Amino acid sequence: MADNDWKKRLNIVYSTNPDFAYETDDEDEPETLAPAGQKLCVALDSRNRSGKTVTLVTGFVGRDDDLKQLCKDLKTKCGVGGSAKDGEIIIQGKFKERVHALLVGMGYTQAKMK
């Protein structure tokens, strides 16, 4: 479908000024760092998760698409579920050592375990 201009201007009051430029809150995503430049931290967490333990990978700097692709690769290689949002990857289960080894194998040399 075509990108409709009016969707970007929702909740903006009409202006009679012909030179008025609509300002939107589009934030530019940060450029994804190279794997060797990422400072990732791998840890186990069970807070606010009903006693279930998950493996957290934090510290990712880059676009959401790259974060989701990394999450997909880790989930596939561990054979479990998970999610990726806000620069954080959640892998279901206790896979701290395995995820760290996978990240180092993918070129994330600065990945650390907590």
C-alpha cells in the first residue's frame, strides 16, 4: 500500500499557514556497531517472571532489525523461545554458557557473563 501522508499528521491541528511544516517525532535508529565493537552482557534473570529463569543479553547498540535477527539466531541454535526489544534479548531457560559461546563464535568478542 502507498504511504499515506495524513497518517503522519494525526492529532495535529489544522494550520492556514502555507509554509507550515509538520514536525513528527521520528527518531533515527542508531547505526549497528560491528560485532567486535558490541559490549554485550549475558546473565540469568528470574525477577518478575513467576519464578521462571531466562537468559538476558543486554547492551546491544543498533537497529531493531539487527537485534531481532540476532535473537532469532540465538533462539534457533538453543532450540527455545524468546523475544527481543529495547536493546535486550530474552532467551527462555538457563542457557548462559551456551549463549555466551554462540556470541563469541559469531564474532561478539567483548561479550561477558555476569
